[in-house]
Amino acid sequence: MKTLLLKSHRSDIQKAGELLKNGGLVGIPTETVYGLAADAGNGAAVAEIFRAKGRPMDNPLIVHISRMAQLEGLISVFPEKARQLAAAFWPGPLTIILPKKEGVPDEVTAGLDTVAVRFPAHPVARAIIEAAGCPLAAPSANSSGKPSPTTAMHVMDDMNGKIAAVVDGGDCGVGVESTVITLATEPPRLLRPGGITPEELEAIIGPVEIDPAVTHQLAEGQQAASPGMKYKHYSPEADVILVKGSAAQYAAYVNAHKGDDVYAMCFTEDAGLLDVPVVPYGDAEHPETQAHLLFECLRKLDEMGAKTVYAHCPAETGVGLAVYNRILRAAGFEVIDCTEG
């Protein structure tokens, strides 16, 4: 299969829509990361997403809409808290999990009785949904387990020859996947952190629990209720190790473990303290920049030939919680705490 690299002008968006209508897979830009889209109502097309990504079938997908009216065919109830969140954050990087309506394919929901829905802010994403004439199921457009793509070329690197097309809509602004909250529990529960923070959610709907799987592995046999919960994700070829500590503690640990093919994914302020090659992913006090650069930096480390990467741990609050969640999974939960002892 030849994968078309399309532009974001009207004729190419219409081409992408036709490919989707005919059961094809298309990489699409969003404000978070690039998604690998299929007609959400076509179970066979959605199944092809899993094949292209090499993704386990028990991992649910997110359905993307371009108009609120499209919710009617997806959910059985739209509670008041969901209305409040939608009013505050849609279009935007927030996914809401709600009871699904009969007819939503099991391939989309992994057999769950809920469906995850997002109304993206990216104008090209919405235009493609409109051109397709239907909601689109779309996980990140990368090979399963690898760093998510934030440019069209990242998608081509992973998906060329596996999907019908990729639409180039420029670099993604947020850089990490959407915040996921479920309203199928009381109180509501944050399942995946993202650009919308727990504090922002609570300002709209009151108390929100943070699922233990945000910072810990799922219990054995526990079913994933959201993308990004169950498997090792976001990981480059290199062995990533998360290091907690001050700049001095981090640098001392990394320098003590320097060697061939050892790299640091660090804060800008750390770079001058380190005796190994560095890939900075933003300032320590700017988690939004860290989120924007994170996946690009993980991919760059592979290109540089890194075998071991020591990543300086971000703050676990605000958008920093999303960055921490992604690096923790990239590291397979391997953490060195230099603050102890």
C-alpha cells in the first residue's frame, strides 16, 4: 500500500474524507497528537487500526466528533457534569467517558459499556470529520508502545505503507494526548492526565478522583477503562529510567552512571551539569513546554543512538502530571529516587 501524504487544503481534506468513508485509515492532526482515524461506526475499519498499530484489541479507542449533534448516536445519557465540562473545554484536549448507545462497535469500546468521546479543537481535524460525514475513532498514529507522533513525518515514519493517507496539519500544539475523565463513576475519575489539569476539572464539576493507574501499573487482570492505562507506552528503543531529585542530585546520579550510548533527557537548566550527551525537553518550571517537546525528544534519542536514557522527573502537578505519566510509562515504571536517604 502506498500511503499518501496530503496537505491541509480543501481538496486534500475532501480526499481524506472519501478514504475514510470507504473504510480506509488516515493519519490526522489534532491539537494533542496525530491520530490514526477510521469511521467509528465501521467495526471492520476500526479493527484495521489495531492491525496497523500492532495494538492489543482490549484497549479502547476515543471517538472524535466535529459537532455536538453527533453525540446522539454515541451515548445513551449526557449528564449535567458532562454538559458543564463540554461547555468549559470543548472543543479542546478533553475526552469524556460516558455510557454508550447500542450500535457503537465493540471494536471501538473494547467491549465496555462506555464510550470515550472528544471534540478536538484543531480545525483540520474537525474539517476531516465533516468531510468523512461521521465521527472518527482515532488513537495516536504510532506503532503501539512507541512515542506518540506530533508531526506528520512522525506518522509516516511509523505508518508508511500500512495506511491510506496522512494529512499534514503542522506540529501539534499540546504535544501529549488528551485528558481522559470518566463520568461513569461517582465521583468522576481522571483516568489519563493531559493538557486539561485536575485542578481545572475540579473548578468546573467539583471533586475528581485520580485513578491509581495514572501513577501505578494496573492490577493483574484489571481491564483498561481508557487508552494509555494498561500497557507500556510512549517508549523509544532506548531503555528509559526516570530519576527523581534536584538538579544537583540528578546530575550526580547520571554522571556516576555515564558510559557509551548513555544520554540524558533533562531540563534546560541541567544541561551544563551533565557529563553525557543531553536532549533538553524544556525548563523545569514550564510543564507546558515539556509536554510539547516530550515525544519529539524521545524520538530524537532513538535517532541519536541512545541505549540508556536518564530522564529528569517533572513535577507531578498540573500539566506536569501528564508529562510524569508519559515518562513513567516510557520507563516501564523504572524509577530512581535520589531524594531518599
